[in-house]
Amino acid sequence: MNAALLSLKNISMEYSNFIAVDDLNLDIKKGEFISLMGPSGCGKSTTLRMMAGLDNPTSGALYLDGESQLEVPTEKRGMPMVWQNFALFPFLNVQKNIEFPLKMQGVPSEARSKKAAEWIERMGLTEFAKRNISQLSGGQRQRVALARALVTEPRILLLDEPLSALDSHLRIKMQTELVRLHKELGITFIYVTHSQSEAFTMSDRVVIMNQGKVQQIGTPKQIYRAPNNAFVAEFIGMNNLIPGAVLRLEDKTAEIRTDLGIFKARSFVGAQKDTPSKLVIAADCIHLDGSGEQKISGKISGEEFVGSVITLFIELKNGQEFKVQKQQHEVESLNLKYGADLTLSWNAENAFLLAS
């Protein structure tokens, strides 16, 4: 296994009235694209700021290639940041904005002009090189911000919700651009976002945080299919959770008693009989035709249409809301109506237990 390029060891950030980051441990490998994700106030941006040297942790250590960075000033760490609001200089044109970091490094005028021009061409900004920042669209400003951060060829690029100010079409386009740049340059990207689609689309690994603590670290597939606690399962948003208690354990299968009935599921390590648990079923693993082994009934209470995917909201007999995610053509073929009765089903292999 490759040694970590950047290591955070027992990092904490405490203010007078709250703990923003609590005993965080994280190793990031060279060339990795890793995203920090969680609700507002979970500590993800504070973690990024500590990496950059903009905030000093209350305790813990931060190592770059095995060398402590706590006494290294921001400008010496070689970890530029792309901000949510881009933070471009309005009094400089595109060319001068991109040249600026090179100027701060003492690069001669001719050399920095040549280097900036290379990045202007690479980012498709040639015709805008002499324009003021105020004359650019949001997508063009984003490209300038990326070029300014990358012109010094850093080993690590920090990105703090850089796409949140863009419309949905531009966000998708810039996601593709970021993935392309990451692969071409081999730079380590550390990315903060609220957006599950951004994190899961681009990242090698995702770090889920809540109240300053890491809840889970894993690949997008691991986190989506096997959240390791109820917070992660609910935060991901497309999981259905049914509370209950373990009735029986057999090999790697468990039975759980709920107020909707008794269901089977994949067991988790350390599961014990009669302990409170939650049954988890992903929204896209639920059948609408009753073909699964385990069944519940409910009524359609709403739907959300996004492109070719529809999320149906189903009210169960106990008042709980269930989510079912299907392709548009699957739902349309059933000719479903608001308030219609439905039998939902799933297979035991697609359900698993979480300890409460």
C-alpha cells in the first residue's frame, strides 16, 4: 500500500463554545481524489482550512510527506485553494490573475507570462485573456480560478465547494472537467462539498463527517451500499430505514421484528439477538411488481422527477415514508396514480442491519 502523501493525526479544532473538528484521523495518498462531505457545520471546511494552514488546529499533527506542517505558513505548503466564490482579483484581467501566484514565487515576467498563457489555452480561455473578471460568466470565472491554482503545478489542490455557485448544467460540465484534469495531472485533489452527486461522481474515496467527527471513509460504492451507521444511511438520502429488534441470527442472515412485520437481512458483524437495530433497504433495490421475497404495502404520496429517474414516495400503513427509485420508463409502464395502493418488495440479500 502506498504511503500517505498527507496525514492528519488526531486533529482537533476547538473554539470557545464548540468543537468544530474532533480527533480526526485521515491519510490521503498521492494522486487521490478525495471528498469531504456532510451537513453544514460538520467540520469539513474547517478541516480543509487546517490543511491549507489558514487555521491552526487546537491539537494534533499534520504531515506532508512525513514532515510536520504545523509551523509551515500557508504560502509555503504548496496547497492552493479554489474557493466557492472563486476569490479572483477584480482589478486584474484573466492573464494577470493566473500569473499572480507565479509573481508571488518570484518567477520572472516573461516566464510567468508564458506559463499563464499555456494554462489559458488549456482551459479554453484564449479569447478572454485580456478581459476583466467582471466580463466573464460563472463558468469562465471557475476556469480562471482553477488555472490560477494549478499554474504553479502543486502536488495537492484544495477545493472548497467550487461548483456551488454554478447552475446545474455548468456543474455537470465542470465535474467532467475536474475529473479530466485530475487524471491528466496526477495531482491529489481534496474536495469539500454538500453534494452527494459531485462527491460520488468524481471521488476515489469519500469522507462523511458529522458534528466534527468522521462517520465513514470509503469508496462511493461502499458508502452507498454499506453505510456503517444510521447517520450515514440517512444522510445519503436514498436509503429506507425500518427500526426493529433482532429476532434470530443464522450464519450471515438475520431476522428482524418491526411494526411492519418480520424481515430477513444480511447480518452485520457483532449483531446480537434482541438488540435494537435498523433494517436498511436502498431505494433502487425495491421492486414495484411484487417480485421480491419480502413485501410491504403503501400508497403513493408523491414523486420527484429528475431526468430519466423518478423517485416515488410511498406512505406505509404505520405512517412512515418509503422511497423507491426507478427509471422513468419502468414507472410509466405501470400507469401509477397519486394515492394508488402499491405492494413494494425486495430480496433479503439487498437489505442489511445497522445497530441503533
